[in-house]
Amino acid sequence: MSAIPPAAAGGTPCAAAAPEVLARTAGVVAQRIYAGELAGAETRSDQRQVEEFTPLLSAVAAGEGGAVNEAVTSLVYSHTHVVRLRVTRGGNVLADVGGPYILAPVGGTLRFHGQTVGRYVLSVQDDLGYVKLETRFIGAPLIMREGSRPVPVERLLAPGPASIPAHGPVRYRNVSYEAYSFNASSFPSGPLRISLLLPLAASLPKRTCVQIRTAELGLVAQRIARRYSLSPSNFASYLKLTTGLTGALIYIRSGSHQLAGSTHPGPAHLPTSGSLTYRGVRYGVASFGTGTSEGFARVYMLVR
């Protein structure tokens, strides 16, 4: 990605606010990743599949535990995104199939011939899967705790600091971090605390707050691009995912030719870094070069 220089003449260094700006920028992306597991298109699709699966509905209505368990098992292993599914009737658990460390549960009602026959809770993501996404897209050390108990999954920072603030400085193993924490839910219910620890570069306070935010989101966009072999067939999905997680405008260009973008035709000229005004709004700009099926291209990110 194009380098972000120290604050230029006329730009005010972010100074003491720099750590919080960095942590909040990355933390909001982490929260959006989690929110996608709760209410993304895949989750809604899997909810509909559960709510319309006749073998499950009829088995719950009849109170046949074996048939309910068979139906739930078939749903969890039906190549959908469901990693765990629990079905209850009258407060009694009829079936609970899936992995042990699961987050982002969503629930709903099971109806058969117009009558409510039970309820379900499902999740499309386990704790390790979330950790992998955060590591792949953000790259900050991550800690997950249920109350005071660390979640025992791979790739988490362990054991981690004894105390982590919602937002603020943390010192751990002689390294200075800025923490960003948010509340989530474990399966089937219960508190889950997710904390990111952002390492702090010595030069960070010398940059403007806009430069810090733009550079961090630019790195996220670059990391997401590594998931794709970018081509016209997936430009739209790359833009959708990246914009959804960062809130930025994205443009993919080969020279002056726009291959894809958040708006069409997009800005007439895009600097590789810095800032520009587009449609009356001031944006910070980050960019990086990448290969595509159409040849070398540059991805530009405009951060409001």
C-alpha cells in the first residue's frame, strides 16, 4: 500500500489521540465482521432453511426426539453455513448439534401448520472462524473471554493481560498497545468479550488522525483483496465486502480505465495517497497495486 507520510505542513498531528483513533478504526471493522455473522445474507438464508424444513417441523410438533435430532443433524451437515443448531420445545432441549465454542447466536420460532411448535437457536460461525477472519482482515492480536475465562481456541493472545479496558492503553509483555473491546454473545446465550490490542508505532502521533484512519482501512482493503484472484467476475463481491467492513468508497482502475467502483464513472483523477474532494465531500485516499485477470491494477480507497 502507498506509504502514509507524517503530517504535512498545514495538517495537525493526531498526537495524544492517535492510539484511540487507530484502535477505534480497527475495532469498528472487527464489530462489523461480528455483525455480519448475526445478520448477514448467509445467516438469514440458513434461518429460512431451518424454519421451512418439514422433517424438523413435523418431528418437533410430534415431540419425537430421535427424529428431531436426525433432522437437526442433517441441517448442520447439509453444506450450509450452520455450525451449531439447538431446538427446544416448552423449554426442553430436543436436540443440540454442533461445535463447542460458538458465537453470534440467532434465534427464531418453528411453526407447523400455522401453529408454534418450538424454537431454535443457530449460529453460522465458531470462535475460531471469527478469529481467522479478524486475523486475515485486521491482523491485531485478539483476546476472547467469557466472563473472566479465556476462550480456549487457537490464534488468540494467551493468556493476555489480566485486565483489558473497553478503550485505552494496555501494557503486555513489555509491549504497548491500545485496546478496543466490545460485547458479543456466546452460544446459546451468555456474555462474550472480544478485545483487540493494537500495537503502537513510535511515529503514530506524528500523523494526522485522518491519515491514521485512512492507512488502517487501506490495509484492511489490501488484506481482503488477498482472498480474491481479482477479476470482473468477483469485482462486485470484493467491493461489497470491503465497503461493508470499512464504509469507504472503492475503485479498481487499470491506468485511467475504471474496472469497477463504488460510483460510476468515479472521480476524474485519483491520487495514490493524500486527499481529494469528490462530490463536495473531503476524503482521505489510500491505494495499493494488485494483479487481476485484466492485468495490473490499482485499488483506491476513499475514506470520508
